[in-house]
Amino acid sequence: MDMYLSDIYTISVNLAGLPALSLPIMKNADGMPVGLQLIAAPYDEQTLFDGSLSLESEINYKA
């Protein structure tokens, strides 16, 4: 049930056919990763990749 409920937040992007990715940005107090989901306009994957690369270099997340 928990997995189903977590999918509810991401399935709408898939149904709309939009490019999206999830980027880890930090860890919470329990040491679990926190992610940021980025969504772009249809057929605009390059903007999504460029934006995520910029964020990734600024955040400097360590796994």
C-alpha cells in the first residue's frame, strides 16, 4: 500500500507524457535522501538536463 501511495505523486507526469527526473538534494535528520522532482515541457528534455546539471553542481550532494 505504501508503494502505491508513493506512486500517486509521480504517475501524473507519466500520463501527461512530460519529461521528468528526480535529483537527490540532501539527507534528512534520519540520514535518508531527500529528492527533488524536476518536470519540463513536452519534448524539452535538454532544458531538463541542463537545469538538473546546474543544480547538481551547486548542491554538491554526497551519497
